[in-house]
Amino acid sequence: MANHGRKFARALALAALCLLLGGCATNVSTDKLYALPSLPAEYASLEAEINALLSDEAHIRLRPGELLNKELRIYALLRLGITDSAKIASFLRCSLSTVYNYRTRMRNRACIPKEEFEKRITEIGNSREKEGLQFPK
């Protein structure tokens, strides 16, 4: 039960982050949203860890000043255990087909078997949890 609570707390923390980064907050200017200094430590290496699972020509490359793009937002939610595409689409305010397309495209670009790709995504960062680092509650 405690593990479920931790996953939920992480999902809420990421939800707030994604809403801000997605421009969904109405009382904050876009300039301030994209001028954030960095992601929380547990997500800072997300891009590099996902790129390690992709073929060289398929690596995700963020634009200058961009913290997360749509692909990374979707896979950050998957990393937290939110696997329902409809929930992801609702949360990120995009269509269900957009989520399906991004997930399929990423699986097809993986350098590991397609069947293992999303399982490996959910394992990203587990070594940090085992080392005793605490995620926000």
C-alpha cells in the first residue's frame, strides 16, 4: 500500500510540473513557464535514459530552453506508472490518437525489442530509489 501511495505522490508532483510546463496554468506568463532553471533531480536524466533505449538516429533532442517535449511528458507519466493512454491524453490535453501515435513511434524507434521498451521505461530511476533517495511526497 505504501508503494501505491508513493506512486500517487510522484504522479501528482509530475502532474503539477507538466501542467506548468504545458502552459495550462492561466495566471503564469509563458515566459516564466519556460524559463524554469531545471527539472527536479529525479527527472533531470529522463531524456538521456530514454535516449539510451532508442537507436542513434532516433534520439530525442530538445530545443534550447525546452525542459520536456510531448514525447518526454508521455514517457514521464509512463515512468510513474500511468499507462492508460486515455488518462495520459486527458492529463496532457491532447487527443488519444496523439498519445497512441507517440507511444507507437517511440516503440518502433527503440534499439531493444518493442515488447520490452515500455517495461524498461518504468524501470528508469529504480536504482535511485534503491539507493535511498526520496521522491517528493
